[in-house]
Amino acid sequence: MKKELKIKQKERTNPLAHVFDDFIRFCQSKSLFMLHYCTGCGAIELPPAMTSRFDMERLGIQPMVTPRQADILLITGYVSIKTLKRVILTYEQMQSPKYVIGICSCTVNGGMYWQSYATAKKLNEYMPVDVYIAGCMPRPEAVMAGLQRLKDNIRNDKKEHKGSAWKDYFKRYDYYLGNQQALFGEDWQTPTDIIAEAKLYGLETEETYGKHTKLLEKHQTPLLPQEMRIK
Amino acid sequence: MNALHLMAELIFMPLIAFIVGMMMVLMMRKISARLQRRIGPPFFQPLYDIVKLYGKDTQISHGLIHDIGIIMAVGGYIGAEILLPVPGMEGIAAKGGVITLSYFLMIPSLGMALGVGQCANPNGSIGISRALTAMLAYDIPFILVVFGAAWHYQSTSLIGMIEYQQVHQWGIVEMPLLAIAGLFALQGMLGKQPFEIYIAPAEIATGPMVEMSGKYMGGLFVMQTFQLYTAGVLYASLFLGGGTSFLTLLPKAFLVVALPMSIAFMFPRYKTEDVIRILWKWPVMLGLISLAFIL
Amino acid sequence: MNKVQIDEILNKVNGIKITHKRKTRIRVDVDADSLPTLLELIKGRASYIHLSAITCVDWIADNQFELVYHVWSYEEKCLISAHTRIDRGSEKNPAKYISVYDLFKPADFFERDIFEMYGVTFIGSPRMEKFILTEWNGVPPMLKDFDAEAYVQETFKWTDYNPDWLQELTDQGGGIAVKPEDIRTAGNTHNMSTHRERDKAKAAAVKANDKMQGWKQ
Amino acid sequence: MTLLDHLFIVVFSCLIAISVVRNLPIVDKLAPVLYGLILIMLVRMASVAYGGDAYLSSFSLDLLGFKMHWQFTALSWYFAIITLVAALASAVFMSGDWGRQYREGGGNYGMLQLALIVNVFSMILLLGSGDLLSLFIGWEFVSWASFLMMVLSPSKLAKKSAVKYIVYAMTGAMALMVAIVMIYAVNDSLEFEQISIVFAQMSGSSQVALVLLLFVAFAIKMGLLPFHLWQAVAYAETPGPGAAFLGAISSRMGMFTIVLVIVQFIGLGGLKSVGTSFANMQTLLAWVAALTTIIPTYIALQQHDAKRLLAWHGVGQGGYMLLGIIMFDSIGSAGGLMHVLNHASYQAALFMTVVAVMYRTGTSDLNKLGGLVTQMPLTFLVMLIGIIGLAGLPPMNGFVSKWLVYRSLLVNGQPLLFVAAVLGTLGTILSVYKLIHNTFLGQLRLEHQNVREVPWSMLVPMLGLSVIVFITGFMPGLILPWIASVQESVGLPVIAHHLGGIEYAKGGLDMIWVSGILFYGFGVGALIFYFLGGKSKRVHQYDNYAGGHFLTSDVRYHYSNNFYPGLMHLIGTWYRGSFQWLENSIVSVMSFFSVFFENIYRAKQPVMLLLIGVVLALLALYRNLGVGA
């Protein structure tokens, strides 16, 4: 069991804040937009899940097109190293709270590609994964069950703490970055500044920083936003 | 008009529009689901979507104009809702007319266009280029319809038009061709299926919405509710006699939105130039024939 | 062009060995020096204008690479596969061969691929650089002496999956017959040089496991 | 000495002063002060704009037996104040860093200052004209003054377009002169009042000829169809603030004369009596106006040079002015007249923003810009206000005048003209969005990373103009009294107005309410945005959706070229076919004349030569016609 990481966030004093949070969490569980990153063969199971046979929309789940709009990132199959870079870019471009679902055995352990030098094996080394749906390939029922599990996790997050895996990416960024650097080399960087985001949204812990983030700072060409300036 | 009444109109007119608009969004999604033999979303789905989007933990912005664009898009529609008379609340609406209203409806488009432009994403710019071209296409029949209606009722005020229809017959009976042209224009205005090239999810990644996230996307969802409400109520006021109370107005408005939607989801989409071609050909022709009768 | 005619053309090349496999397939074996001559000959004289692929085989025991040039004629509906062997080279002195880019422009694509996967440098090829494996910085991965499995073991971690229900099944004597980690770790990969030995060890592990579980009996 | 005499004296001494010091550094400080002085003189005459009597000049001139005199009516004052505000803004704009850069770039800055004051002088002269001869003299002065400004740019294209302009202008002057001679030939008088008297006496074909001649003369200056082809290129090639000044007001002198001569003295009855009942002169002019709104607007849509795009819109907006005034009712003519001021304010502001962008980046090519909003936010703000005005959306002033024109078309039952006007507006929206998007939005280019906001000397006039654009849109009642006086002085029905807009039986307009509702909407929108949503974080432009691609500065991720492909696919063929054909045919007719005029142009003292030529021709024509009569 991992130790609980304290985030530097001020306590919410408003008594209504918890009611408000609960309401938002409820709505979050009821409305999920998903971005399916069709890396492998598992994508073929999604059309039946969306169309008239299973109808995801009745669960409030809709397909979306860009990472900015989406809540769930579906990784539907093996992830080659080259793809993984893009997956991480896409994941970082998504807006929290964001959830990752790994579909197919390939995302769990490499699946039938376990001996390959070119595919990543364990997806949650590189980003926090909420739900794995194993199988080669899982049937739409399994996909639906996985999505339902995710919804339950989000709704019961207050009690069970299963629905906020995305926070882990900010809290333990150094760990994830280290794994990414091991694959992509030490000059690896994405356009999204995760550390700045963690600072802004109060999600940084002591494990956000480490030797890997130091390495990142060394190699990073900073992508600061263009600020408006009058003079 | 006293201050209390004014305050009530300023607050409740957009609020009613928002709530009714959400029901219209639900209806639209339900119709689409039923046509595809699905069950469709639950009753509060539009609300869940909007609350979730506004409640996102992290939000990204591409700059001040990105924010202002969304404010303009939502704010322009809020202004338009106040100018759109509904039963019991037509004090402020009397200050504007149907020309002012049709100009108000262009402000959200401009606002969104500015916001999308600041996102520095070419997909968005392509979407805006298509959306503005589509606006050029549907506004010509729409303006003909407005002209015909204003001429026929001898008033540019929607309140005057509704009064005329309450006394005489409904506009759709007296000017059926113009009403059909108006329905065409409405379809284009809502940006639904045959005319939704500017969204094109598979090709340009939902065009204008490509970089919209969190509350930005939420703003656009709110805007959609206003858009449906405006289209429904405006058309009902122009041709279906408006309403003396919400009980008579809202069914008409829902019908007006439901009709194009039912047709829409059976169509593929037209190319941009074909959108212009079809909207400048048939509804304009109908409108001109109708104007020849009216004038 | 019948068999005799094509043989006549092919025989102009020194030291050639022609094998007519089928009506549509001719295998020729030539020296590395004569291969460009051969290609030029069949392109210019016998309408073999389409280089459909270049393949490479790593004969590690012979310390040689075999390059196979597949050239197709649209008129004859026949494929000539020209086999040649080149020296495999070493890490310090990698294998080299002459490019046929000036004869067949598509050779650029195939040669770049072989360069990336086997490390053979084609002299005269326009772009001898990274192609598909942009993220790969190790040895050319298709070489027989590159141990992909060892690399995977060193580089990646594995998901442990042992939920309660599986534990229960195992306790009752069921469960998974051959555990993934057994296959992965069967025979310590670091000490073994060739795949064959490791495969043997792996098969032994599976067999032992089968016996233990009482399967196949 | 009347106030008008003072005005003329002040303007003339300003002309002398600037021509003396034009190459000294002091001109930078002196010129704005002098324009301010003239403006104060005008403000002292403001009573004329609030229903007061017209000012007459106390001196008159005898030229070859013709008596010339000058006067300042509400119409003159209205155009004069627009001219002076535009000139003041341009003078301030060019006085600081822009002028320095212009000089360093090899431009003749002194000449530019001189050209500006010459333009102002000649325009005041024209606006003050009291009879047909002084009108003609003023007209000539204005033509040559514009020419002086246009030839300043060193580029070959500018010279060519200036020559093209002067050819057109001379044609117009000839037409005007023939028309004047026609009027003179009947009653031996050049007073304005003679026009209506003579017009009534004339036969039908002479009436047609007179109206057409006058209209051609004025339409050429105003750039109405089909005489619009010279204007855009000539204005776009004029250096910097000169383009802003010319684009704002110069061609509106045509509008002034249309109102002065055609509207005031020929009038609706006169126009309607010409031609058949089905297609009388009013219909013709209205359709000329409608086509002028549409065709140049869609040509502007195709431009990829910002200055050209604006210049083409300047041509197109002229159509609204004519369309409004030609309706001859209170709201339509008010709309047409008000559009002159509105257009001048935002057009000058827009030209200045483009010049400001050019000042910093060195280009006005819309395909080579982008993303400048972070670097030049105030310039962006000015352009935003300007394009909202140009597109005619609330709450800017362009909306008010366009609303009045629409309302008039609606009341008069002109659906086709109405659709034509809307078509023009929609085309404008498309085009101005392209302008602001390609300049300020989208991806910032690598070479523009260090671009800064322009200095205050350039910002102040731009901001000042945009304040005018907003204030006159928010409270059109500030301008409407002037419009009402103009309407009264030229004999049009007078508009009923109040501070917020107009009162009209079938639905008026109150901009204070309209803007109030709009800003209330924006306010609620902002509340929702800032208080209901979470905190947002600014990201870099490369942190952007590209299908998982990593964006770099060496690959442009921006959409600017051929911005409306769907529309262009549809109308591009018309453009290539009919518009080019029209242009070619007109150009070939004009080049026929230009063989003659170019010789005059190449002579040493063109202005003197031309004046002599004009007077000689006038006399010759008078004798011929006089004998004939």
C-alpha cells in the first residue's frame, strides 16, 4: 500500500462546499465524454458499444473528438513506444478530472506482443490507469461493465478513493516522468507544463519533484504562454 | 415599466430560455437516439453535461480573447433572449425589433469566431471559415423571411407581429411559402445535419470546438440551448402566432425544433458550396414568390 | 521470351546459378560483385523494371547477410529473385554494400529499411538515416545477436495480477497452468547467448509445469 | 469678415505654414496644432449644425466675368468636421515614430505633410463652394490634391494607380464641366438654384443627360459602380496615414456633391420624372448603390493584402450611403448621411491599425501575419472595434446607420435592395473576420515573437477614433442633430431623434437600450464564466491539438491562405469571368482617353496647365452651346 501523499491545498471552510462537490462529482459520473485512441484492434469493439445494441449514451457516455473535450482516454490495444509518446501528449492535453481505461491485454502486460522491443508493456507505468479491461479482445459487454465500474468509482470516490487516479499523475509526476525518460531519452518533453499545472491547481506534493524533473528542467526549452503586453 | 418588472425580465428571460433550451437539447438527442433505435440519454443529461464541464478541475485557456470569445458568445445570446418577447415579459423586447434581434444573433458567431481564432488551431479556423460561409448562406433566406413578415404585419416589432396574428390568422396560414422558406433557414441556422459541415468531427475535429474544454465547452453547450430556444420561439412568433401564455407558446416552439431535427438525422452533410447553393436556391426562391404575393 | 532466351541473358553474368522454380519464379544466385550487373541486365534487356522488394536474411553462423532483390516484369509476369551474400561485418566495421538506387528509385525505401533493421550501409543510397524506429537508439533490432527478450526484461516491468478469486482457484488446485512469469523467467536469459537454448529451457519449464499439474495425461 | 472668412484664412495660412516648415523637425509638433486650430474654427461655426443659418463668405471672386462665392451650410460643416477629425488623427499618427521610420525608409515626409494640408485645404474649398463654378474649382483641387498624395509612394504600382486615378478624375471633371455648361447655357447663371429651375425647363433627353453627367462625375470620385476600379488600389498604395485619411473621407466628397446637387436641387421628383415609371432614375441609382455594396465587398473578400481589403470595403460602404440617401425619406437619408461619419471613423481607425502592424512587422500581407494579439493588444482592440463597426453589428456606430438604411428599405418595400444590402453586410462580416483572424489571431510566427505594441503617438489617434466609433454608436443622438440640420438644409424630411437614437412610428431604435441589453448580456456571460467555472491556466500556442503531433516552430500550424474556399469555389468563377471582363473593358476605354491626359500630366506644371485647359474648354463649350441656343 502506497503511503498517502499530502497535497498543499487549503481547507475548504464553506459548509456547502461538500454538498457542492458531491453534486459535481455526481454529474461527473453521469456525463463522461470519451476519446478513443484507437491504437490497436480493440477499437472495433467500441462501435457496437455505442450503437443501438448497447447504447452508451443512456449511461451518459458520448464519443468526443479531441483530448480537450474528453474525460476518458480509451487506449484500445498495444501501445508502441512511438505511439506512447502521442498517448502521453494526448493525456496531458486532457482536462482533469480525466480517466484512462486500458482495453485489451496488450495494455496490461504487452499481451501477445510481450517479447517485442517496440511496444510498451505496462500502461500504468507512464500514466495512471483507472480501469483495465483485459481480454483479447474484450466483448462490448465487458467494455460496458468497465465503463460502469468507472462511473461507480467516480461516484464513490469520497469513500473508496478509486476515482481520482488522475491526481496521482500530478502528485507523483517524478515517477511517471522517470519511466517516460527511460524510454524516450532524457531530453523528453511535452508541450504541457505539468509542474506548473500542479502548482496552479494545488496538486503538488514532495514526490512531484525529483531527479527526473530536475533533468527535465535542464533539457526543457520552456514553453511559456504568450502573455499580453502593452509595452 | 417599473424597476422590479425590469429586473424580473433581465433575470428570468435568459433563465427560462436556458431551462427550455436544455429540454430542447434533450429532445433533440432523444429524437436522434430513437431514429437510431437507441434509448438515448436520461432526462437530466444536458444539465449533467453542463455542470460537469463547468466543474472541471483544470481548465486551459489560450489567452484573453479565448475567454472573451466565450463571454461574447454566451452574452450575445443572453441579450438576444431579452429582446425575444415571451408571454408576460415584453417590456424590454419592445425596445428592439426583429432587425436588431437578427443582428444580435450574429454577435455570438463573431464572439465564438474570435475565441476560436485565438486558440491558434487551424482546425478551428477552418471550422469558423465554414461556419461564417454557412451564415452567409442561411441569412439570405432568413432576412427575406424577416422582410416578408415585417411587411405583411406592417411592423418590425415581434410584439406587433404576435398581436396581429392573435387578431387575424397565423402567419403560416397567410404566408405558407414564406413559412417553408423560414423552416429551411432555421435548419441552416441550427447547424444541424445537412448543414453541419463546419463541425465535421472526423475531418476537422469538431472545427470551432477543437480547443474548447471545461467551462469554454460548457459555454458553448449553454449557447446551444439558447440557440435552440431562440430558433423555436422566434419562428413560433413569426409564423405560429406566438402565444398568450407559455402553455400555448412552448409546444409550438418544441414542435418547430423537433420538425427539422427529425428530418436532419436522416441526412448526410453537404459541402460548403452546396450549402450555399441549396440555401440560395430553394428557400430564396420560395421567399421571393411569397414576397410577390405579399407586396 | 522463353526459358532459353532468359537463360541466355542471365548467363552473361559470371558465376551465376539459375534455378527455375516455377513458370513465374526464377531464383538466381550471384556474387555480390556481379549483382548490379545482373540487375542492370535484366532491367535493360528483359523488361524487369519493377523492384518489388529487397529482403535481408541474417546468417549468423556463416557470418553473412543474404540480400534478396525481387524484380518483377510486367510483360513476362515473372519474378526474378536475385540472391547474394555479403560479409556480415562486425560492430566496429558494419556491413557495406552498393546501393541500386540509380537503377531502381524505390530501392531508397528498402535500403533505408534494411539499414535500420540490420545495419547494412548502402553506399550511394540517398538517405541512410532513421526511418521508422525514430525512438530506437540500440543495435539494429532484427540482428540475430540482438536478444529482444533480454532487452524487454531489462527495460520493462510487468503487471502482477493475482486477484482473490484466482488465489482461491489456485488454492483448490486449479488456476493458471503456466504462469506468465514462469515463461518470462524460464532459464535466466542473461546467461544464455542463443535463443535456441532458451527456447529449450522454456519448453522444459512448460513440460515440467504440465507434469506437475497433471495435464495432457 | 465672417467666421467662414476666418476659416478660409486660417486654413490657407496653415497651408503656407506647413509648406514652409515641412522639411523641418518642428512640423511634427506644428501640424497637429494647426489641424486642432482649424477644428476649433469649425467648432465655432457649430451653430450651423444645430439649425443655425448658413455662413456666407464676405468676399467673392470675379473670374472671366463669372462671380464666384462661398458659403458654409450644415452639409458643408458636417463633411468638414469629419475631414478635420480625420486629418487631425492622421497628423498625430504620422507625427512621431511612424514619420521617423518613413523618413528613414526613404519616404518624402515633408511632401506627405504638405499633401495632407493641401487635401484639407482643397476639401474645405470644395465644401464651402457657393455656386457651380466654385464647386468645379474645388472639385479640381480635390482631385489633384488626392493625386499628390497618391504619387508619394515610391512603388511603381502606386504611380500607375495614381495615374489611373487621375485619368478617371479628369473624365469625371469633364463630365461635371459639360453638365455645368448645360446648366449655364439655359439661363446664363451658375448659381446652385439654377439647377432645379433649369432641370424643370429641360426636355426629357436633356434631363437624362444632365443627371447622368452629374452622376458620372460624382460617382467616379465616390467609386460607385462601374467607376470603382481605380479606388482601392490607389488608396491602398498611398503611404500610411495618408491612406487612412483618403480612405476615410476623400472619396466622400462625391457623396457631398451628390447630396448638394442631385439630392438638393434635382430631388426625388426630378429623379422620378426621368425615365419610365417602371425604371426611373431613382431605381437606377438605387441599384447602382446596391451593386456597389455587393461587388466590391466580395472583391475585398478575395484580397490577401490588408490595406487593399480595407480599401475595397471603403468602395463597398459607399453603396450604403447612396442607398440610404436615394430613398429620400427621413430615416434612409439620415442613415446614408450618418454612414459617412461612421465609415470615416472606423475606416481611418482600421487603416491605422493595418499601418501600425506594418510599422512593426513590415508587411500587410495577410498570409504572412498571425497571432499578433498578444504582442499588440491595443491595436487589436482598435481593430476589433473597427471591424464591429464596419460589419455593422451592435453596439458600434456602423450598426446605427445600417439599421436606418435597412429600416428605410423595409418601409419603402424594397425586398431585393434589402437582400442586396444584407448580402453586402454578410460579405463584410466574412471579410473583416478574415482580416482580424489573419492579422491578430491564429499562430504567432517565430519572427514576430519580439514584436511590440506601437508607440503612443500612433496609439492615441487610433484609440481616439475607436472611442468615437463606440460613443456615436452608443449615443447616436450626439450626431443626429447635425444630420437633422443637414436634412433640413437640403430639403429632405427631417428625422425625429433623441439621444439614444430615433423615434419612428413603426418601431424606432434606442441604442442606449440596445447597448445596455448587450452589455448586460456580456456581464452575465462574464459572471457565469468567471464565477461558475474553475480557474483557468494559460498555455502556449504549441500546446495544441494536432492529432497527437508535437508542434514545432518550423512547421506553421495556421490557416490563412484562401480563407473561404467553399465560397470562392462558388463565386470565384463569376469573379474571374464577369468582373475581370468589366474591368478590362473599362480600362481600355479609359486608356483611350489617357493618351491625351498623360501628355498633360507629363508637362512641367500640371496644375496650372490643367486649370488653363479647363477654363479654355469651359469657354469654348459655352460659346458653342450659346451660339447653338
